[in-house]
Amino acid sequence: MTTSEPATTAPPVGPIRQVVLQATGFCNIDCSYCYLPDRLTRTVMPLATVRATARALARSGLLAEEVEVRWHAGEPLTAPRPFYAEAHAVLRRELEGRTRLSFSLQTNGLLLDHAWVEFLRTERVRVGVSLDGPEEVHDAYRRTRAGRGTLARALKGVAHLTEAGLPYDVISVITPVTLSRTRAYLDFMAELAPRSLGLNPEETEGGNASTLHRSAGFEEEYRAFLREVAAWSGRTGIDVRELVHMRRHVLENDLPVRNTQNEPLSIVTVGVDGRVSSFSPELFGWTSETYGDFVAGRVTDPGFRFDHWPDPFRRMASDVERGRANCERTCPYYALCGGGAPANKWAETGDLAATRTRFCSLGVMAVADVVLESLEPAPR
């Protein structure tokens, strides 16, 4: 759904709350739903790029009181531990006294071993592991390039976390296979007992066309799945990220909620080669006739500033704001969402000023309805 509203002026930038650093685009497996374009590129981010990023952040005047540095893209553990040790030292040294830094990392788990676990503990890195469920669910999509399943190796990695007593979060991509095996999926997660469980309904993004969106009746099936997940969370005490966040929005937050994907420079993504983008990190690495490569500049260029943008990125920021305003005007869920995700709007419709997407219907509307249902008094 799009509108013909004129472009609006982009909102003020920042503060920067999250910095997504892509240590490498390379991944050691080949998930069939992956949207990343450079999974065979083995380049590791030079420390000079980390240093340039840290110094640009330090002089930006845009840092929030706390900034999360998130290592993402490819498989982060294919970059060497000494790289992360030096990168963290650089970031801490340059940003000390300007903000409180925290570090997080998302991994497929295959390379986790005792040495990695001790390093992550020492560096106080919050760990997320991508696990889609039992073998018949996980291995349906998360395979090696030779077509072999990856769950057994991932669970060996997770065992190192468990043996060391290091808490971890799980993120699952929810596909039609998950929905057809909900009980087995929830039994599997209950046995793992992660710190929290995150649900990512498979999205149409970048190079991936969602199999979930193409399945008949997917919206109602996903709502039924969420209701079972909510009941499971109540029984097991395991927090489900989407349900926890939505309850907090409904019960505690001033509304409308802030959506960092719609706020310029609230999220900053820096690629291996130093290119910088903002809004949805999933836009990075792709190109558009209208917005070019979705990039605001290169952090290693002389005189780089986060808030100095070329015309295509300025147009992008304006259209993201127009899309947020369109959502505010037309969507009854806007107060609990803040305007949707630009990456989903572009991937599903080709228009950053669009409103409702298929992802909205699952990741926001269905979650909100299930949470609101749970807060209603039971019929007498």
C-alpha cells in the first residue's frame, strides 16, 4: 500500500543507539532464506576501519548514553579472536567517557568451542545463537553448501556455552515447516532453555522471497502459533522477545513507541569496507535505482561525518519519514510499532513510503493481538 503524499523533511538525526559492525560477509553455511549478498567473501574488516569508525563516533556528538556494538552479517566467528580483542580495545579507548558500550554477537554456533566461549565471557559479549528447532525444522533451511544439515554441529557449540554457564539467547526463523511442527519446536526449545527466545517470521528481504508469505493461510497459522508460544512461555518461564517487548509497549511505554529503524542514525551499520548506512541493517549490501547503494558515505574517507549525506541517501531518509507518517495516519497499530521496517517495505513493495507489509501482519499486528488477548479478562 502506497500513497502519493509529497516528500517530507527527514527528522533530526540520532542519537546513535546501536552500531552494527560487519566483521566479515563470509558465512560457513548456506541458509536457503539468507538475504545477504556477499556470503562467499572472506575479507575481514581492517582494524583501521574499526579505528576510523570509533573516531567518527567520538567526534559525532550524536552518541546516546549507552551504545550497543553488534557484530553481525556473515558468520562473525569466521573472523579471528585477536581481531575482536583489538577491535574492542580500540572502541573502548576511543569512546571511553563518551558513552557506555555493550557488545553483542549473533552466531550460527558451529564454531563455538571452549576458547571462543572463554573469550566471549572475558569480553562480556552477549551471545545470540541462530537455531530453528529440532532437526526436521532446523535442517530444512540451515544447511552447508554441500546440502548437509547443521543442527548437530550447532548443538555441540551450544553445549560449550551451557558447560561454561554462559547464558545465551536463541533466535529462530519461523517457516512453514515450523508451523507444521509447533509442538516439536516448543519441546526442543524447552529442553535447550535459553535465556530468551526470539521469533523472526521468514521475511521477503534482499535476495530472499519468503516461503512463509507464499504459503496458504499463513497469517492465521502464525497467530495460532503465537498463542501456543505464549502459553508455552507461561509454563516454562522462558521469555519470548516479541511478546515481552509488546507487553512492555502496552503496559509501560509512552505511546507511540520509538522505532529505531525509522530514525536516521539511531542504528548505524558499517560494512567490511567502511561503507556506512542507517535505518534497517538489512538494506546494506543491496542497490536501488532510486537510492543507489543505501549508503551515507565511507567512514575511512577524509572528513567523513555521519550526518553529511549524499543526495540518494537524503532522498532515502525523506522517504522513510514519509512512510512513517503514512503509517501514523492510516494504521491502527502505529502506536505499538512506530511505522514499520524500511527493509520490509522496500523488499515487498519497492517503496520506502509504503505502509502495511506482510511482515507487519506477522511481526507486529499478530503479536499485538495475542498480547492484548492475554490481558483481557477471561469470560465468566
